[in-house]
Amino acid sequence: EKGARGLFGGGGGGGISSLFSDIRLKEKIEKTGVSPSGIPMYEFNYIGDSSRYSGTMAQDLLAMGVDAVSVHESGYYQVNYNNIDVDMRQIN
């Protein structure tokens, strides 16, 4: 699917909780720092979408053993941002 609009995972009813944060779906990735718990934070855009976002990478969380990653039926990783001290947000 093209662009971030097709990449947001389910979040029944309320807000979005699980989002696609798989490095394979992103480009123009710039590390911007680390969260208080040590999770790397980045700015990036999804391939095919010019909008910039701030968030983390599922692969980093997996390597760190952080329990916040699930695998979508597409095979891409999703991050449950409710379980970590990083917010996923659009910057432009």
C-alpha cells in the first residue's frame, strides 16, 4: 500500500495504538535522539509519502527486547506505542 495512510494499524474505537514502524517501510531516516528509557528516536517518511514523522523502529525494539512489537498479517512489524515512552507523531 502506498503512503502512510494505508499503513496505520488497528486501534479499535479510540485512538490508534499499533502503528507500522517497520524500517522496511521507511526512508530518509534521521536519528534524533533517545527516549528516557533508551529507545532510539527518528524522523522519517514512509516510502511514497512526503509527510515527515517522528517515532521509533520496530527492529530496534526487538533487538532491545522491548515488549511492544507485533507482526501484522502483511509480515511487517507494528509497534504498540502505548507500551513505550516514545510518541509517534506527524511533524509536517
